[in-house]
Amino acid sequence: MTEEFYRTKLNVLWHILVVVIAFVFFLSSIQESDTTAMLLLALVSSGLIAFMLYAFFVIIYIFRWDSLYVRGIFMKFDIPYSSIAEVKEISCFATFWFASYTSLSMDQLEISFSSRSVGRSGLVKVENQSVIISPKKKEEFISMLESRLPGIQVIRRERKK
């Protein structure tokens, strides 16, 4: 099997945020005569826009031959297919704002999996975890996951009529 690469989906709120930051900077530059305040505003605005661009390019999801690799802004997950319990469609504003740092859209998938680690006492510790992602081609992503892990439980959310 070859590796399949997916990018995150961008929510319209990201676009609005960039426009608002640019607009605030523009209005401030017209009214502000203090060069120090202008420089500070320019640095903050540029920093926010640079961070948003960085987030878009760094968040990826890769199907490897034995695992799903999720790289977020500050976190990385290498999830063996055998540890994935279920995939659930969710749409939550709270998780959109950097709750997981692996999703830039409110049209999300929550992947539940278990991880094992050996503690200091030598006992194996099993933890149930989840990661929230928002692949750009969600249906294709789910199909790819189902092909790599037959029988995976995919819970779809109800669509509003």
C-alpha cells in the first residue's frame, strides 16, 4: 500500500479572521500617527497571519502502511490501525478553536483509539484517547480508512433537513 496524504479543511472563519485582521490594521494605519504603535500593530497582525498560514501548511494526515499519522500544530500522533476503535462525525465550535490543534474546520472527525505504555512498575497501561481532525476530502478519507481497517465503526451525524 502506498502512503496517502490529506490536508486539513479550512473553515470560512479562518478567511474572515484574516480579512478582519487586515482591515483593523488598515484602519489603524489611517488614524494612527505614532510610528511605534504602528510598528507594534504591524508585527502583531503579521504574526497572527503568519501563524494561521503555518497552521494550514503544517496540519496533515497521512495513511501509512500500518498506521494513521496525524501532525497538528503542536502535537503528532502515529496511530496503529489496530488501535482505532471508531470514527465519529462531529461539528463543534469549541473543538474548532485549537482544542486539538489538528483541525481547522468545524466539519470534523473524531478518531477514538487506545494507546499502550509501560509504566515504571512494569505494568502495561492502556489509555483511551481521541484526536479530532478535519480532512479536506472527508468522504474519501473515510473510505480510505475503511479500506485499511475493514469493519471500522463510522458514526455519521444526522443531517439537518
